[in-house]
Amino acid sequence: MTAADVAEILRLVEESSFDELSLELDGLKLNFKRGAAAVPEAALGPVVAAAPLAAATAADPTLQAVCSPMLGTFYRAPKPGAPPYVTEGSAVEEDTIVGIIEVMKLMNTIRAQVRGTVAEIRVADGALVEYGETLLRVRKPG
């Protein structure tokens, strides 16, 4: 299975309504799970899992951090020159795509996982991000 095959599988899963996919081919077993409680079992790492959420900050409990679920390059838009997925002031739902993280030429969509309004974007387009790094903060409805 090539990286292009995995990328196509991820694209199909992302466009589907499935929450989980298990695939076994030629001795390679991949398990992809979507959702906040999902713990990916794939050897490739958390390629489909939504970004972890950090606890609300003590200074402002209405803010919720959306953090990177992996190490990679963060992109705010689906392609160069396209408008960003979200900007400060954008309303988001749990399943709203807020960016993409590229890892080894695979594009992994990152979802908000929280409902509210984008209060702050903390990572520049094209920046390298680490696991657990805050990408943006969302103000939860009061």
C-alpha cells in the first residue's frame, strides 16, 4: 500500500459519514476512528482522529483551545491562495474543519471539536506544529 493509497482512503473516510473504518490488506491492518473519544490504532498515528482539546484557560473559562493531534505543517486553507477554513470571529461547530496538518505528504483535516466562535488563531499558515500545540481558541457560547 502506497502513501497515495492511504491518502485516498483518508479522503474517502473524511467525505463519508462513517465514524470508524477497519481495513486489512496483505497483512497490513489499519483502524481509523473519528471523534473526540477515539483512540486511533493505526501504526501511522492519529491521521483521522480529531485534534485534542486543551482545558479552558484559568483566565477565561469560556475559551477552549483546539490543539494539534500530531507533528506536521499546519495550513489554514485547503490550497494556496484559497480562503482560510476559519478566521477570527468565525462560528464553528464540533465538526467544522479549522485547518489541515500535512504529515509525510498526507493531508489530515483538523476539526474544531467544540461549538462557539473563533476568538484567536495562534499558528501561522505553513508553520510547523507539535503534538498538543494550541492551534486556535474558541469562545464557547455563554
